[in-house]
Amino acid sequence: MPVTAAGDANRIIREDFDLPAGAETLAGDVTTANGCGPARILFLHGAGQSTRERQRPLRQALALRGCASAAIDFSGHGGSTALAPNSLAKRMDEAQAALDRFTEAPRTVVGVSMSGEIAMRLACRPENRIAHLVTIVGAIYDGAAFNLPFGPGFSAALRRPDSWRDADTLAQIRGYRGRITLIRASDDQVIPREVSELIAANAHAAEQCRIVELPGIDHRVSERCAQDASLRELLARLIAD
């Protein structure tokens, strides 16, 4: 059932859904507003305790700009089930299911932190018709880690020094022809600055590839965004641009 947000946002409508994906049932929503067309943006949250709620204020700002978006809680997060072990490969399947079911082309995909890897892989599938790839403090991972269940083996693969330089996505992104926006934080102690530079250096076919620096901000961009209206509007403009 549609839920109308309060305040300025009495124009904003959130339509909640349950999405079957493999063994799991994913909680998600489409956030829109009067006058918005179909959802063309998919948001993918990060790891740890993250859920789609961290991007709620940013998605509301986008709705007020006329841009509807969809988002899910990955399995094991928020309102989604956790019936089978998680991995990057499983997240990829869940993201693809949401993209197919709730968005229309031409699409924008926004990957936050761990989901930078997922967003890039989605964008590099031509059939997804993703015109704009956005990562926010986005990660990439050693290709050997993609199918590993989250746990000690996955963590060990990531702890290998500079393992991200062996990411499969670096080869995949060379064929992507859309626009790329890589948003990084100047005080990020989680994702090395070189990640965005390496992605950009491999984006040979992209229509445009830009790196946007957020000064004085650490890895917790989503949390900061919820409290900082100017940052929220900047990110909304970069995504909608």
C-alpha cells in the first residue's frame, strides 16, 4: 500500500513491496512523487548494518526533482529474509531481480560502498540499458572473492594487500558506453582513493567519466547526507544530471 511521507514531503509517495529472489524474500520500495514518471533509478546499499533506509532522505530529494527510485534491503538486512549464506554473487542476483522488476530503461544504478562492485557489474550488462553508473564511496573486489560466502574466507581474500587491483570489474568497465560518476570522500579510511582513479583509467569507452570529491567527509556519506541538506542536494543533482 502506498505510504505518503510527512512534511515537505506530503508530495512524496513510498510504495512498499516484497520481492522473491531465489530462496529469499526482499523488502523494498519505490519512492516517487506527484509528476514523476516510472522509476529509472535503483539504489543499492552497503554492508555491515546498512539498509535502504540510509538513502531515504537522498531518494526523497530525488523524488522532489522528478526522479522516482527503487531500493531493496539485501538478504540479511532490514526487512529481508536471511535463509541462505550471502555473497557478492548472491547480491548481484538480488540486485538484478530488483532492476528487472521495478525500473525501466534508460536506467541509473547507484551503488554505495560494497555495492559499488554490484552497480558496476549491472552496468556492464548491455541488456540492462544502464545509461548512468554512480558509485558513492564505492568498492571493487578481487574477482576471486565474488563467489565466496561472506565470512572468514571472504575477509581473507579482501585483506590481501591491494587485492582490489585484481577486480574483474576493471576489465568489464572497459566496454561500458554510458556515463560514470564516481563520488569519493576526502577523509575516507575504508576505500582507497586509487580505486576511483583505477576505474576511471579503465573506462575507455564511457561517454563521460567524472570523479567528484567530497571534502571533509569520511566513509559515512549516507549518514552525513541525512543531516546535511546541501550535501543531499549536491548528490541528488549529480545522480539526476
